[in-house]
Amino acid sequence: MLWVFVNLPLPNNAHAWGAAEAALCTGGSGGSFWAMHDRLFRDQAEWVNLPDPAAAFRRYAQEAGATPAAFDACVAGDRTASLILQDVMWAAGRINGTPGFVINNGTPMVGVKDFGEWQRLLDAKLVK
């Protein structure tokens, strides 16, 4: 089984694109994408209403192990824009809510699900 993360910064969050960019730039700058990803979701209430969350994103990235100069260059150079846009285009016809998942590139699953529901769905897919 393969899990693939796809960026889908929703337009109703003015800073979602910047958060996606910060996570990708953290991973590409010597830090941990997943540590940054988890921090952004966990502490969303801290940054979501800031006029400009760039300083918070930079601090989170450093705490996740990113090299500050490399992170800043990645963000300033908009180096992840094409990847994020590619993800958005892929997700546009497949995901209609968050959290959203596509199982075996076909079965959509939207919303928070309990472990038992995931287990039943994935077991059924594995049998096939």
C-alpha cells in the first residue's frame, strides 16, 4: 500500500498556500516536512488569523530542522509553486472536502473517519 500526500490549499484560508509552501520548503531545506506539516495543523489557531504568518512559518521551520537561509531562499524564490499547483489540479476532480482521501486512485473518502471504518475500507481494497 502506498500513501501519497497531496497539497490542497483551500481558498477560504488566506494563508493556506503559504503554509503548504512552508512545509515543502522545510523538507527541502534540511528539515522535516512531516514535523512542519504536523506543526502547521496543530498550531493553526496561532497563525491562521495573522496578517502575515511568515515569521511564524520561519520559526516553525527552524524548529523542524530547516536551514534558515535555505528555507528563506525556497520561499522567496517560489520554488514549490509548480508542485503545489500540480497537486491542486490533480485534486480538483477527486477531492471535495477535507480531510479528503482517494483510495486506489478511485474511491473518494471525505471527513474524519474512525479506525474501524478505515480498516474495513482498506481491508476490502486489499482483498481485491
